[in-house]
Amino acid sequence: MKKINQLINRSVDQKLHQMDTLAEIIAHFFSISVENRFWPLLKNQRITLLTDDPHFATQARFQQHLLCKYLSKCLNINIRGIDIKVIGLHLASTEQKMGDFRTSNHAAHIMQSIAQGIEDKELSDAVTRLAKTLSRPRV
């Protein structure tokens, strides 16, 4: 049986280490913590900085020339440019799509009776609303 370290391809390990190093350097430059706010990629002496935060993207765009010089100095690589891209993460929308998922009236009544036994008012109301929503006929 092989150890897990032997199963990881060396090039993948090096690429992951490079991404971690880049993330730490960029976080230090902007004085922020590394918390899944951005994902840097280095390819052909260009950095692509992916982020889900439009405010961070704007800040990075204004400082991209300074960041480029800073990264070139820290990495000892001539960085030719930085592309900053805002990516949208698939978040749940305020109006959830229920699709074909519905419950019977009997199941909805059971959920409502359970909700009546819950002492937390907000939780009780939420379960009641859920039961009503799930038992609504399709339009």
C-alpha cells in the first residue's frame, strides 16, 4: 500500500505550492488575510487573479502595476502583466427554485404539528412556512 504522498504527482504538488506562495505574497501586499477571497494563477510570466469580491478586484486593478513589480521582486521572475477577473460563485438566490419537489398535504400537516411543538418562535415560523410552501399546488 502506497503512502498518500507517493500518489500525488510532483508537478501538481509544485503547482499547488506555487499557488499558496502567490496567495501569501499577494495577501501581504494588500495587507489582508488569505481567506478564499482570491485565487492566483501563474502561467507564461502572467498572473491571473481570480476573485469573487468586486471591491477587492477594483483595488487590485488600481494597484496592478505596483503589484506586478512587487511580485517580480519577490518571486525573482519577470512578471509581464496581471489579469484581474471577477468570478461569480454559485450562491443560492433569494428565490429558490423548488423544481418538482412537493409534499403531500398529510406530510405538510405533520410538519406544521412539529412546528407547533418548537419553542423557538423563529424556527417554528420557518418550519410552518416551509410546510406551506412545499404543499402548495404547482402553478
